[in-house]
Amino acid sequence: MQTIRSLVVARGDLARTDTFEQARMPMEEGEVLLKIDRFAFTANNVTYGETGDSLGYWQFYPAPEGWGHIPVWGFADVVESRCNGIAPGERLYGFLPMATHLRLRPQRLSEASFIDATAHRQALPKAYNLYLRTASDPSYRREDEDLQALLRPMFITSFLIDDLLADEGFFGATCVVLSSASAKTAIGLAFLLHRRGGVEVVGLTSAGNRGFVAELGCYDRVVTYDELATLPLDRATVYVDFAGSATLRQRVHEHLGDRLLYSSAVGLAHRDTERAKSRVPGVKPIFFFAPDRLRKRAQDWGRDGLEPRVSEQWRGFVAAARGWLTVRHGQGFDAVQAAYAQALAGRVPPNVGVMLSLG
């Protein structure tokens, strides 16, 4: 292997893609070389591109001027190691570029994980620099690799939002409304809220996705965007916005008025380019950045306290997801580019997860 190949996107126009090749440089002491086996691509990864500048996602994997690597979650195998404690053949799970290979500099090795200490990543959120060693990961199941790559990153966000809302007593609300209710992060949150109980969970979705959302069994009520005016005005409500649509956010805030006690902005599923310019009445939307909450809970509970809490809920969610998620696989640059274009255009059905490999 003389070159490393990757898929890059134009930072100013996410619809433009290209293939980037770079020569493989000699390995340095302390480094490992990974062959990327497979990775998930979801609307969550589109969000990484949308917020690449504001949240630093372009900084993880350097690319030619004007281009960027959209990060993904997936699995890779160590094919060369100059790091004591890590041997070729070891399988890892974590944050990756859409590429054939990746070099890392592991530090803070434990039996279960390590942190990448590559110089340019040190100022970036530590949650994205953590790599799990599958042989010692209690949540890992080989047969569930697709589900782990497709759902676990978003489920952790779901877990952290659920934790925040419960920790704050739901801000005094008895109803939680989730937009883009068919999105996988929204489904994870609805699953956790339904399991927790004590609040009504309402899903806002398109007419086309209404049946799918209703059949999930984790929403107490499903309302289409056209029916938004039917949301009751006698309930203190929390709004969790996974859609990222300024127009929808405006409508929700105007309709609920002073019954809306907390508004959380999480995702950008609708890719509304005017979202940052909107001014909504009532409570100010608070952007939820998962690494900040993860850092707080890691400090509160310690890693030994955080992982068991996530894993316990994760096992239940995986069991439920097997009943509604269909996985599609694609291999090669053409397949990855096609899947990327579909996700960018919002054409991936909510009951489908896409797993890819550059081969």
C-alpha cells in the first residue's frame, strides 16, 4: 500500500465530492496504521459537514485547501504498529475519515481504549479522540457491528439529552415534543423517555413518515407538521429540535407561547440555511453539544460510572432497533459517493441504515 485514498467534499458546497490520494509516509515510533473496514453514514454525518467550521469537524482529518473530510463512525483493523501494547490484527471502533487507512498516535492506553494524541487533534473534543478496543469492550458484539456504527454515536447523544432533561426535572414540563421524530437520535431519545416515564412523548414528523414513527411504540402521540396547531396549549412543554428548520422552530414557539419552558436545538435534519438568522418568541433555543454534557458526566461519575449506565440502556435499544432497522451495504468509491448524495438530499428512508467501505 503506497497511497491512502479518501473521499473529500467541498467545504463551500457539500454536494461536490472528489477523491484525494496522499502518499503513505514512513511510520514513526508510537504510531499505528489502521485499515478502515466499514463505517456508517447517516444524517448525523451530514450535520458534521454543516457544522464543520463552527464546531471544528473539518479539523480532525486535514484535506487539501477548500476541501474537507466528513468524519464517520466505524471499525478498523491495526495493520502496522510501532506502539507498545497494540498489535497488528487488533480491531478498533471510533471516529474515522471516509478513507482506506488512518494513522493514529495512541496514548493513555487501557485494556478497553486509548486516546489519539496526534498533534493537530489535541484541542478538539476528547470524545471524538477515543478509540475502543473491541476485544475488551463490554458493549461490543461482532454480530451487532452494523448497529453499533449506525446507532451508538447518536444513541449516546440521546442518552445525554435524556439525562439532562431528567436532571433538570424536565424544566417543570410534563410533555416533550421531538421534531424530525423519525431521525435515529430522536428515536433513541423517545425510547429512553418512554422507558423512563413521567412525561408525554410527542413526535413531530412528515405525513410520509407518520406510519413508521407510530409503529415504533416509543411515542405517545404522533403529529404531522401540518397538524402542529393541534398540539395542546394546556401542557407545560419542552421542545427538542432535531430538524434544524428555522421555519418549524418559529411555528412551534409561536404556537406554544409561554407553555414552552425549554427549547433545545440538536440536529440539522432539514438543512435550513436560514436557521441561524431566525428570531423566535419566548424562551431562547439552547444548542445541545453532546461532548460538553459527556465531559460533565465523565467528571461526575467517572468513566467507570458512565459506561455501565450507557451500556445498560444501549442493550435495550439495540434489541428494539433490530425490529425496525434494515441495513444496506455498499463498497467502493462509487457506492460511497452515491450513498453520500442520497443522505445529503434526505432520501434515505428512516428505517434504513447505510454501511459503507472504500475497500
